[in-house]
Amino acid sequence: MSPSSHDPGAGNGVPPAGLQLDARQRAMLAEMKIPLWWPQAAAESEPEAVDAADGPHASVSTPVAAPASAPAALVASTPPTRPRVAAHDAAPAAFAPSPASAPVADGAVEHMDWAQLRGTIQACSACGLCAGRKAPVFVAEPSPSQADWLIVGEPPDEHEERAGAPFVGSTGQLLDNMLQAVQLRRDGQGRGGARLTPVVKCRPAAVRPPTPQELAQCAVYLEREIALTRPRVIVAMGRFAALSLLGRDHPELLKLPFGQVRGKVYRRDGIAVVVTYHPSKLLRAPLQKAQAWADLCLARAQALSPSTPTP
């Protein structure tokens, strides 16, 4: 499977077909410091600065300058916000699995409904991420419901663990504004719905990044979420989300700077996958909001494309 090309409408100054913004959505974009322009869909030829939110595998390089055509609003400063405490802001800690831990049995998850999946995640002790956790971060639906978008975020921080839900606080407010700007709402259904979930469900007591084995263990639950949600497009926000979703079929991406991975359409089991920055990164690097906006529009074009197969 290989990345597909950009939306044909990108780069010509015209928003993607069907994306009509009303006054409220324009105000949201203004609040996000995103101008009403259609970014040039050019391959990123320069490496970008690596941030902790991009994960430990990113290569250290120089930052990308703001496009010369970007209006002044794009480079306006963002009011100070409390940064998201990411699981990978500290050096990895040594991990020794508990003798009592056991992986989820093959095939045991693939037939679960939302309630059964939630109960299994709450009781899970299959990897070291559960050690010292207060509660898993997982929002279950009262009944199986379909949403055209699945947003996969980075490992939970302490605020998300406390809330038991992903994308909360200032990070969640920014994401909600981004979704509303493309006519979506979190946990909605159908064409206007987006389900939100973290790539792993537990925040370890010692702040550290998840290991590849832990990502693979929790991927069993993510697979079932994908099957129950039946999305037309998956948006991977951050390096760990991209690693979990694309590492199996695109291992070559793991060696690339994050900025060279985003902005393209990949396929995973027939579903379009678009990689973009996590909102916590955008709060710290507001110049990249324009790129995130282009990624969302690319994802929306995939979700609305008649050629996109329904899982």
C-alpha cells in the first residue's frame, strides 16, 4: 500500500468541494489563527524542528520558515497556555512486565461490543502501562454507532486520565474548533461525527513513552474501535498515533521526520489515513496550524469522496 496523491483542488486557492464556511466557522478559524486561504499542497522538502510531541524517533533538524504568502494573522503570537504534559517528555524508564500480566487472547476482542470493550480495557493488565494508572482513557458508546471520522491521539496526559476522556482542556478546545471548522463534532454520528480516542489507553505512573510492544498490545483495542466505528477516514494526530496505525504497512515512515509523513493519504485495510500534528503541538507551534488545516481539508476530501469505500 502506498500514499495516494493530494486532493486535486489543493494549492489552487480554492477550498475543497463542499466545504462552505459560515460566519461562525470563519470566526472559529480566526480564533485558531488560521487564515481563509487554501495552502499550497507541495511536498515538504525541508526538515522541521523536532518537538517532544513528535516522539523520540524524529530526526533533529532545522525549523521550517513560514510560507512567504502567509498573511500576518498566521504568524501572530498565541496567548500563553499550559502545555500538554506528554508521556514522551521524559527519558524512557526501564520496563519489566509483571509476571501476572498476560496478553489479550487472539480473537477475544474482535467480537466485542462497546460495553464489553470498555470492561476489558478497564480490567486490562497486559502491559506495563497499567502500572500505577488511575483510570484508563476510553469513552464507550451506549450502543454501536458509526462515525465517518476516527481521530487517534497521542498517549494520555494527566488531565485526560483525570477526565477519563481524550482531548480535554485547552487541547480539546482547539480540536473542537478545528472539527467544527470542517463541520464535525466529537462523538457525533455518521457524516458529521468524529470519534476521539488515544492510541494507548493508559498513562503510566512514571512519565515515559510507550514501547513498541505496548503500542502493539493496545492496538488490539484500537482495531476493535475501528471496526465498531466504521470510519471513512482516520486522522492520526502525532507520531505515536502514526506509528501504531502505519508502522505495520509503511515501516519506512518510521525513519522520516514527522513533517515528511504528514500531508499525504495512506491506506490501512482500505481506510484512508491522514497524519497531522497533535493539537498540543499546535499550541506550542502556532505556525504549523496552517499545515494542520490543510491536513484536515485533505481528510475531509477523503471522507466525502464517492470512491472511498465504506468499511
